Amino acid sequence: MIPPVASRFVAGETPSAALDHAAQNREDGVGTILNLLGEHHDDPEVASGDVEAYRDMIDEVAAAEETAPSGPETCISVKPSQIGLEISDGEFAANLRRIVERGDERGVFVWVDMENYETTDATLDAYEELAREHDGGVGLCLQANLKRTRDDLDRLADVPGKIRLVKGAYDEPESIAYKEKSRVNEAYKTLLEDAFEHRDGGVAVGSHDPEMIEYARQLHEEYGTPYEVQMLMGVRDDAQRELAAEGVDVYQYVPYGSRWLLYFYRRVRERKENLLFAARAVVQGVVPG
């Protein structure tokens, strides 16, 4: 069982717990992106097991959507290293195809996460092929801290589907990535400008930074390009609901599954307020000691 201190960031260990969280988000006017926790699988059977879990989740999401009240949708997001990229590029591409095809059949949108720079080319290749085949029923994450991303965005200019822009969470070599926060912010704004000007399929602003969210709003007013804001579960939850109440399309990235401990550890480490939240919970006895 996930302890209460971790349940701020993880919806639960089971698909039903994740779907319950998505239903609550819908009531609050917020969409949901479900992610089964797991990564760096080098065993084909383990990777295939997670592929089947995603396909089953797509079926459950589609069934829930049939009876749900009107509101923002629920979709899924997968990590390449979770579904075979550390085995081979071909294994990953074939497994991603199985997920995207099921999503296309059931009307459930599929996002593809981006991991470290060594995975970028294989992820782009698989995404582009599937996005063209399925007329945009799949989206891709691009990272602003990588110096190559402007070229990657240009490459995808005529590829249907959404692009999620994030600042980047991986500690990449200085030769290929911007390291200074100010330079990453500058690159992020430039990429937003490019995406809003040239992408009709929509832009996802994957950021908790109020400055970037406001800049996206300004670009939307200028270009009319549809956009959405995506944030992590447990990070600025109040802001997510405030934005949704203002009419912004907001999606919450919601992890679930039994492999929650490492993910929780990352969330606690990355932001001072998360660390204080966890420490306060322990002091107050929320977590048995």
C-alpha cells in the first residue's frame, strides 16, 4: 500500500485507483494523463507485460469515458525505456505500435515521453511514423534544454499530433545541453514561439513555471493555436484547478503502479517544498516510523 505521504504524487498501485483519481480530476475540470510507473526494462517479457498493461488500461479508459459526464478526457503516456528501447530500437517501435493501435481503436490519445539524449533519435523515428499513420492520435515530448530540439521541432512541423514542451529533467552533457537556468528558459520561450506559430495540431505546455504558462497564453491570443497546460500530480494542484476554472485546458500527469518508491523519491528531491511536505508528514506521524 502506498503510504499517505507518497499518495500526494502517486494515484495508487492499481488501475482502478488511477481511474478513480481521473474521475475526480474530471469533476474538477482537469484532464488526466495516466502513466504506469516503470522504466529501463531490459527483459522482453517485462517490457511486454507493461505493454499489455497499457493496452488493458486503454480499454478501461475507453469504457469509463462511455459513461462519464462531459469533461476533459483521460489519456496515457508511456516511457520508451519501459517498453523495449533498452532491448532494441525495433522492440520499442513494435511495442509502441501495439499501444498506439489500441489507442486508435478505442479513441484514447497516447503520449510518448522523452528520456535522456541517447534515446532521442529512436523515439523521434517511432513517433513520426505512427503519428503520420494515425493522423495525429499520438503526441511527443520534446526537451528545451537539448540544443538539438529546435531542429527536431522543425523536423516535426508537418507531422500531425501534439507536441509537449518541457524544460528537461535529465543531467545531460554540456556539449549537447544548456545548463544555465536562464538559457533553458530562453530556449523554452523560443520553442513555444515556434510551436504556436507553426503547429496547428496543438501545443502542450509541460511546465509549472507561471512565467511560461502566461507566455503561452499570450502566444495563444496572438496565433490562435490550441494549447493545454500539463503539470504533475501533487505539484501546484491549486494552480491547476484555478487555470481550469479560467477556461484553460489543463491535464495532470498521474503516475500509478507498484513501482512508486523511486518516483516518490525523485519528486521529494527536486523541489524544496516537496521535501518540507514529506518531512512534516513524518513529524506529524503520517508515516509510521
